[in-house]
Amino acid sequence: MSEHVIEGCIRIVNGTISTDDILPARYKYMSTDPTEMAEHVFENLLPGFAATLAKGDVLYCPATFGIGSSREQAVSALQAAGIAAVFAPRFGRIFFRNAWNLGLPVLEVNKLDVDEGERLVIDLKSGTVSSQTNMQHFNPPAFEMLLLREAGGLLARVKARGTIRMDS
């Protein structure tokens, strides 16, 4: 399977979602370990939801996702919770950039015709998302964004190119 293909179950979160909804502010300073923070994603908005997430899950929000603070921990906690990609019609710009910087694909789509728990195959390169019943198109990410994801994020990409040292 290509590194540009993601397979996972869709998880739906409704409403305009802020970074405080994703990871309540009180957890930002309690730990630097994303795995510990992952236990608290959507805690105030959807109690117990974090415990139901699995590796490879894909989030869909039919409204704006990731508005608010520049909290990078919101992205790393989602990744640690198993989230492989996020679809929404709009993203908070800082969240959007933080997500790609950490290698989490965030994909703009006006409406995704999916049901909770449905299994999807996402092809980032061709801009398609398929389920057993349909296929939809989205604007595929720019090639450089795909390279960021493939490398594991911006810092890993820069390190691989040899332009910075990470051991100092």
C-alpha cells in the first residue's frame, strides 16, 4: 500500500470545534507526553469519546475545525489517540499549519457523505475518499504537504535534508 493511502473508520464530531474542545487547556501543561494527553481529547465536548478512538480513525467535522489558540498539543494529542486524518469544510489556519507540520493530513471538503464507523480508503495523491457505497473527490494536498507527511512532519523533513541537527 502507498504511503499516500489511509484506511480507517470515520468518526464524526459535530459543531464548530476549537482547539480547547480538542484538548482542554488544563492538560496543555500537565504533561508533555502526547499519549497522556490523548486520553483527554474531546473530554469536555464528548466525554468518553477518546477511549473509543482507534489507530487509523479519521475525523469528520461538518463545520469549522481547529479554531482558537495555536496549541500544537491539540494535533499531537489527536495523533496519539490514533487519528490518521481530519476532514472538514474549513480549518483554523494555525491548526491547519500545525497539523501538516506534525504530519497529520487535514483535508478540506464541503460535505462528506459518510456514516459514523464507516470504513474509508483515502488516497491523498489522487484526492479521493471511498467507502463501500460511494467515492468522493477533494482537492489533493500539494506535493510538498505529502512530503511532510511522508517524512513524519516538518522537523523530520528538515532533519532528513541535513539542514539542521536535532541532537544538540
